[in-house]
Amino acid sequence: MSRIFIPDATRRAFPATADLVIIGGGVIGAATAFYATRAGLPVVVLEKRAALGELTTSASLAAFRAQFAEPENIAMMKESIALFEAFAEMTGTEIGLHQQGYLFVTTAEDGHAQCKARVELQRANGLDDVELLTGDEARARFPYIAPEITAATFRQRDGWLSAHELTYGYARASDARFFVDTPAIGFRRAGEKIVGVVTPHGEVHAARVVICAGPFAAPIAQRAGIQLPLENTRRHQLTLGKHALIPHDAPMVVDSDTGAHWRPEGQGAVFGWSQPEPPSEPLEYVPTDWEFPARVLDGVARITPFWNDVIPYLKRADLGLVAGQYTEAPDLNPLIGATEIEGLWLNCAYGGHGVMMSAAGARLFVDLLLGKRVENPFRVNRKFKVGEKMVL
């Protein structure tokens, strides 16, 4: 089982060597440690904060879906969801799995044709359990959606989980050594090759180093001499406490026309909306915009009008607001694999999908690291093709 250390001033607990050093102790770093140690690699994880998963992981809506439009992402999510379903049995950790589904709805006049085309694409790529619904069929199953809804898609095995429990579940089920309060401040080289990581507590020598550092991936890579084409964008998560009007058996409900979405959370609800914002520098603490709650509540009321009966009576004390950063490549897909510098690897830039893709992304990374796989749609040196995506 893993151990989590805070290095002491004498550095007695600090390791000198590892086969793989992982920079970043969020959900991606923890998942990478899980798969790497299962493959037999001695692993050290370096996390600059005092605990795991405290940066972007903690600000996630922690939802997961296989309803993507791209074959590579559908495949990633089918694998990850299968792992989530078996996680408790595999690791002994319950991750708060709720498979209440994802419901994408639209008010477009040609909404049924749009949804049908998307479902046909998804089914052609192995997602055979996604459902196409007319507006009336959707309202019969989910009576709280608006009369204006013309069509919907639904998949029952989509849902949400506890990002905290998932992160620590990966960590506890690994044999990695996790060092918190331990930032990576530089790299050790042998010629042009990366052979270790420098920290304030000493150096860790390793044949391979992987950056799993979320918004800080690009600055860390820059210290090694690599410029990554990444941008960070602020994203909010709004939580609402207990309210009698919330249907607690609801799925994640997504307005396909605007992107506004909500899901139940206990006796309350959680909301998100990826609205346009300018890119920002990586931030340790992301400031919140208290105009966001009004915008997102109005946004979800468009498709689920019962929120109009909730909004007038809300007080600020009823609401919780946090913000994190999406780290995105130009095509909105992650960077997984070797860099141009020998010994330096990436597993980062999941663009808000890190929790949901953590399992498949980490497994792919380890297979590439060990030479078990060559084909990789997320290779670091790919040519970026920017297209339309469903981005939450």
C-alpha cells in the first residue's frame, strides 16, 4: 500500500531513486501511480501542496460520461467507467458511484435530427446503450424538463462519483511513495537526458519523469526547455444545499444548446457552465465570480423550469462557489506520452475531463512507457485538429 510523507528537515525519509517520478498528486498523478506500480515500477509522487487532489481535482463536478462525439474519447470513457464500476472490489475503496445517467436536451427545431446523428455516430463507435428520445419521450421519463425540449439523448451508465475518494483510492491501492509539501523545482540531466527531479528536500534520480501537474504542466515543462501549447481557463462549480423541489433521482441534465448543466448532490444540487473566459496564468488559488450563480441558475432554468420556483428564495448562505482551471491543448484532448527530451513524459491537459478519463489515460500512459502500445491518438507531437466538441 502507498505511504504519504512530509519530508523532515533531516531528509532521512526522502528517497534517492525511483523508476518513475510523477510530478503532481491530483487525480491524474494518483491514477498514474496506481497503474505504474501495478506494472511493477517503483514510483515516487511529488505533490507541492499539503494533501493530494487539492487543486483542480477538488474543484471538479466529478461527473463522467461516455457520450462523446470522438471515437478515441468514447473508447477512453468506456474503459474508465468499467474501472469505476469495479473500483470498490479492486481497491477496497467506495467512490460514491452514482450511475443516474447523463441527459442531453435541446430546444432546437431540428433537435431530433441533430441528436439522431450524434447517437448514430456513438453507436457506430461501440456505445450501443445510448438512447435517442423525442421531446415527449424525454418528458415522460423526466417530467421536470421544459415543454420546449424537442429531443434528448440519455445513457444510464454515465453519472458521477467522489473525486476525493477516487484520488485517495488510487493512491492507497498503489505501492507508490507520495511526498506532499514537495514541489518539483528543477530537473537533473545527464547530457540532454532527464535523469531526475530537484526538490527543496533533495533530489530523486529516475530514468523517467512524467508531468501530471494540471495548470502548472506548461511552466514545469518550460524548466526542461519544452514549450507546451496549453491554455488555462477558469471554470466554476456552484453547489446548492437541501431543497424540496430538487428531483434527487435526476441524471446530470445538460443543455446541449448552451452547455449549462446541473445534477443532484445529496439533498441539493451542483451546477456548471463552461462560459467563455480569457486564458489565465496558472493559479494556486482561483478567484470566484459571484455573478456566476445567477447566470448558471438562469441557464439551467431554461431546460428545467422548476428552478424558477427555487431562485427567488435563495440566499447567498445557501450557495457554495469554487473555481478551478481547465488546462487545454488546441484540440481539447490530453497530452499523453514521451516528449522530445529523453526521459521526460507527459500525462496532462485533460481540459476538465481528468476525473472521468483518469483510469484510461493513466493505463495508456503506462502501456506507452513500457512499450506495450505504439498507437496513441493523444501523442504529444501530434498535429492539432480543432473541431466541435461537447465540452462540459
